[in-house]
Amino acid sequence: MTSAATVKHTLTARNWVFVVALTAVIAALVGGGVGYVLAQRSQQTIVEKFFPNSASFARPADIQEVLAKVEPAVVSIETAGIVRGRGSGTVEGAGTGMILTSSGQVLTNDHVVAGANNVSVTLFGQTNLLPARVIGTDPAQDLALLQIENAHGLPTVQLADSNQARVGDDVLAIGNALALSGGLTVTKGIVSSKDRSLTATSDLTGRSESLSGLLQTDAAINSGNSGGPLVDTAGQVIGMNTAVAESTQGNAPAQNIGFAIAIDTIKPLLALLRSGGTGH
């Protein structure tokens, strides 16, 4: 970051330190909250019990059918905030959100909007920015709920029972990857594991947050995907894409290891978010 009056960053806003299970890792938060990146210091072999894939895409047409159902309810999020002190200026970020109500309530990650003075969204298939405000946040669970101003009649996502998801099930990750122009990015993978845990500490505030019950997927998740849906073959949301692992040491770099907050973890907290959450 330079000392210029205005510093524009799409992919850098703040850093985090993560601990995954017993493996120490270092992570960098990318974007104005556009994703977590985990850097693994040591290698660990994890053996998972495999179940037959009970939910799979039989043909490409199935994927397109799911996308037609889900994408209209996914929004791109842009944020702007003021950073003061050394290298002060305006920092911009990007992320993704899911429309929960036809009146424009949008679910996303707290780290997407944390510290933002201005939040706007772009609806699927459109280019104009719509103003939005933060209704409530739960930083400890990395959740935030937004309200699109003057919205009505919007399509909504359908929430699944993520407890029914099984290792090996096919999934799609949808989001504003790298804040690329031209629309949302879609990637395909499987549920690689369940019940993962992460502990994160902000190097700016010193606040720690522990996320548990996470879904692991090999569907590509990049900066900007944070807050976007991880959906099953029925086009229902089983998780919210939140983090990606990246190994920087050793001979076996991490590949295709992403994490999503299970939707069954989020559903009981929606009422709290609608009432203002636990903090801003």
C-alpha cells in the first residue's frame, strides 16, 4: 500500500492467521473481505471414510439446469472503506452474496463487509450497482446480512439440509471470483470432507474466531468467492464459500482445498442477524 491519498485495492484488505486442527498455518485475507487464504507449514495425511456418491451430475445439461435455478439469486458485492494511519486511503473490496428474501436480504461473510463505509451489489445479468446496507453481523461466525435498498420481487436461493450432504457428493461453487468483469464464475467439484475446523485471528484487531462444522470441497474457490453459495445437484445451498487452503512449503503443495460454512450452522443464526447481530 502506498502513501497516496487514494489507494485502490481489489484483492488486499487485511491479514489473518489460521490454525487448522493441529497444523499451524498462516493466512492472508484477500479483498475487502473477498476470501481467506491458508498457508500450510507442515504436511498431514488425513484418511476419510468414503461413501458412494449419492448425488451426482449425470450430464452437462444438469449443471446448466442448476445454474438457471441458482445464479439469478446470487449477487456480486463491492465495498469501499477508509484506512487511516500509515498508507492511509480508500480500500476497495469485492465478494459474493446470496439473496434470501424477495425484498432483498442478502447473506454473505462478515469479512466481506467488515470495515466498509460503502456497500453495493450487482444483480445477476445486470451491470448497475445497487446500494445496500448492513443489517447485522456475527463476526465470530463470519456472517453478515445485508439489505438491498428499495428491492422487491427478487429471486431467492433455496437452503438445503447440509447434514444430509455426504463425502463424494457433487457440488457447484458460484461467485464473484477475482471480481472479474462479465459475470459470475462457476466451478464444479465434490464434498471432500465434513466437520472441518479453523481458528482465525485478525492481526488488525487481535480478535479471534473459531469456525467449525465446515464443509471441505475441491471445487475451485478464489478471492471474491467469499459469501457465495456451494450448491448440491438439486440447486440448493449446502454451504457458504469462505476459505481456501494454500501450501507454501514442502514438496506437496495444497491443491483444491476450499472450505464452506455449512448452511445448517447458519440457519439458526438468521434471526439474530435480522435483529442486528452481535456487532458491526
